[in-house]
Amino acid sequence: MDIFPGRLYLRKEIEHIEGFNNIAAISNNKCFRCGNTAAHLFGRMSCVLCGREDCLYCRNCLVMGRVNSCQKLYYQKTTILQSEKKTLLEWGGVLSKGQKKASEAVVLSLKRNQDMLLWAVAGSGKTEMMFEGMDWALRQGFRICLASPRVDVCLELYPRLKEVFPSKNMVCLYGDSEDKYQGEQFVLATTHQLIRFYEAFEVIFIDEVDAFPYAKDPFLNYAVEKARKKEGTTIVITATPEQKWQEECTSGKRRFVKIPARYHRKKLPVPRTCWIGPWKKKLSRGQITHKLINWIKEKEAKDQPILIFFPEIEAMNQFSKALTNYNFPEPVTVHSADAARKEKVEWLREGKIKILLTTTILERGVTFTDVQVAVFGSEGSIFTEAALVQISGRAGRKFSHPTGDVCFFHYGATAEMKRAIKHIQKMNQLGVKEGMLDD
Ligand SMILES: [Zn+2]
Ligand SMILES: [Zn+2]
């Protein structure tokens, strides 16, 4: 087995320990590899290595090979690679005003070695905002990583980045498949995969930082910090920073740049709201409010694709059946555990189907030309401000179709719904003020 600096190894994974640094796998009831400190996520076992009957091991990162408290983790330090003078980026595109502002801020942050939040609206073209900064970092000989909690994001960005940095070795790490890391200078990885790294990267970009499971999982935050060199820089990118981060931005505690405009210079669609009464009761009788039936017919008449979001799978399935009572064919549904998820998304994209019912799984990371968006039961607790802002961000993403209808169909407007609408309105105001939008 080949050994690469910046990776943590178990003793059994390496032939000898000469030239390796080591660190206790578990100390003070904390797993070094994954950061677990929760007592119930540790187990005890009789251990052949130390002979104890109650040797502690971590259950939280068991899938990556068991670590016991009597073991050490081994690693070699990474070094900065040869610097290069000439540009590595091969991209013929032009940045919009907003993208340029962001791009310059990213480069400056990296040069000054300061962490930064890039708060950029959905559809603003976030990937291109990172190009210049990545180019600069790679030219310094830095090892860089683009991490995302979402494997979809990694898989989508991998070919795009390979295309614009053709001269760089790149690898995409995801899933609990075998480790494919070969010491590449540029690593794309799910945040989960970073558990295996230690002080490996000078620069880490984190895309869609607030996306599940990163937002909910404290271990992943630990993994990202551990994978980065202590003196390195982290650039975090999202359209919807959590409340606490927003407050830190306002109070000056967090360095950030806000990009309120899409690359096509048109305003974000502001969601409308529509009260539909006790929809659960109606659904159980196979009924759907006429307000929504009419909404669907209206979009169908214009031959526009439709995405309808649901708070839960059960309601979605009931709705799907009920729709046939109104002379519609039974529509296609999709959720996170759906094996055919990718194909179904393609069907809507290619126009093979016109309506797709979905859970929040499609709240981000997908683009459909001219899509019209409805949120059914938008008062549901799963529809947070961030989720609703992301969902609304599905509409009007294309140059050819920069607007779209977004409607929250609800049985009692929530604070989250109001916050989401306000969030979008404020971004539009700021976009006009900063001259990034055609009014
Ligand atoms: Zn032991
Ligand atoms: Zn662990």
C-alpha cells in the first residue's frame, strides 16, 4: 500500500513506523480521528493488542476501521509543492460584476490568510467565483480541497474543475468506498471523507456549508478543521448561512462578502403565499384545493415544467394519487432514498415529464430551465428559512428564462416563511443598490 502525507493511518495499514509522527487515537475520551466525545458512541471490548478486557474504541467512525484507545494514528507531514508562475486556469468565460467582486475577495482572503464567508445568492454562479482563488493557491504550491456535505455537489463540480485546471492532478473522494487518494494537489471530497486527513491542506473551500448533514453534524466541522493546516485558510460558500452566522456577519465578528445578484442580472423571484386551509383533511379524502389545481393548469398551458415540494413523503404520495381525480396522469415523485432519483431529475430536465413532486431533497443543487415552483404545506417545520430560500432559488436560474413563479401554499403562514421572503427581498434591494441588477 502506498502511503501519502496528510493522511492518518492505522498501525496495520503501514509496514513500519519509521519517519511517521504519531498521535493517540483516543485520549481524554475524545476520538482524534472523528472528534467524537459522546460517551454512548464509544464501546468497550476485550482487546488482543493491549490485553485489557475493557479497551475503549470509537463507534462513531467504525466504518473507517476501528480505533482503540491503546492505539496510535500515524501520519507524515505534507509539504508545500513547487510554486508556479504562469496561470493554470483555462477558462474563457467572463465574470459578472457580482462574481468579480466575490472572486477578488476570495483571492485577497487567501493572500492575507484570513477565513471568509462567501454569501452568494442561489444562481449567482458560485463555482466561477472560486476559480481565481484556486488558481492562485495552486500556483503557490498549496494543497487545496473543495469539500461539500453533499456528494451531488462534489460529483457535479469534479468534471468542471478538471476542465478548467487540466494540468493539475485531481481526485474526488466520497462514500465509504476504498480510498482513492494518491497525494493529489487538488482534492474534492465530501466533508465526511475529511475525517481521514490531518493538516493536509493549506486551503479548504466548503461549498453549501449549511446543507445537511454538515449543518447538523458537529463531527464534520471538526473533520474539516483537522484536515486543514493550522495556519491555512478556509473559504465557506453558501446562499443561506445559518442565523448565528448571519448575526456574526452583522456584528462584524465574521469576515464575509455578500453577492446579492445572479449572474444574469435579473432579480430573484420573490415567493407569493396562498392560504389553502386544512389540506391534510382534504388529501385524506382524495381532494386538492382548486387554487393549486388551477396553478398547475396555468403552468401546463404555458408548457412550463413544475416542481412541487412536500413536507413529508406520505403527503406527497397522497397528493400524487389525488391528482388523478382531477384528470391528471399520476405524476412522478422523488425522495432521498429513491434509487432512480438521478433519472427522474433528468426526465424533468429533458421535458419527458412536466411535473415532479419532491421532498426537500431537491431544494438545492439542481437547475431546470423555466421551472415553476410550488411548496405545498409550506408551514411544515422542515421548511426553514434556509430551505425556503434555497427552494425559491430553483426558479429563474437561466439566462433564457431569468424569472419564474414561486408560491408557498400553506395552512397558516410561519415566521420562517416570512423570514425567507424578507431575505430574498433584501437581497434584491442590495443587488439594485450595488448596481448588480438591471432594475
Ligand atoms: Zn486495546
Ligand atoms: Zn472516531
